[in-house]
Amino acid sequence: MVEIKVKYEGKLNCTATHTPSGKSFKTDAPEDNHGKGSSFSPTDLVATALATCYLTTMALAAEEREIDMSGTTCRIEKHMSEDKPRRIAKFVVEIIFPEGIPIGKRGILEAVAMHCPVSKSIHSDIDIDLNLHFPDGQDIADHKHH
């Protein structure tokens, strides 16, 4: 169990504190929903959680197999619904790997990503388009999963 404390600061801003470490950050409502967009919005944090979970779980699997994933990046797009109620409709995810990821180990990394805890916690109505890019062009792309 991990405790996170959140305090509403006014003007659509909150401060979230991770109790075990004492680290905190602020959130703001997005500009298209009456905020200033001065920081991550709550739905931005869902996208951030998904991206960091992909990278973290893949890195754990890579370390077990003595694969260096250092320098791997993730770009994630969060698409909101056009209709009401306002909600996340889709994520488009691009994971870009550095040189040196063995071809025979890429499927393992993909499988681990597709089963990360955040991915498995996101409602099945939200489309996730996961694309893995490798420098040699042998990409694993267009996986819609849940």
C-alpha cells in the first residue's frame, strides 16, 4: 500500500504528495477545461503513468536478460472524447529504442509492455495504439490492445 495525499489549492490547482518519499507536484486543469494548463492535468497523469509503466516494466524484463534499454524514450498522445461525458478516448504510444536491442528479445519486451499494471488498469473502452520503433526499422507497430 502506498499513500498519496492531495490538497486542493484553489483555482483548479492541486498539490499531490507521495507520502513515502515526501516528493510532490502540482496539477492544473487544462486550458480547454477552464484551467491555465500550467502543469499536468489529471488525465495527463494517466498518460504519464501509462508511458512510465511501459518503460519501467520493459526495463525490468530487459535487465533480467542483460539488455541495456538506456536511452529508450516514449512519446504518448492523449486524445479526449468529443462527446460528453469528457473522458480519455485514446492513447497513441511510440516507444523508440536505441541500438543494441536483440531482434530475438523484442517480442518479450512487447509482451511485457502490453501487460504492464497501468495498461491492465485502464478501461477497455480506451483505445491504446502501441508502436515499438527500433533503429533497424524492424518495428512492432499498430497494436491495439487491452
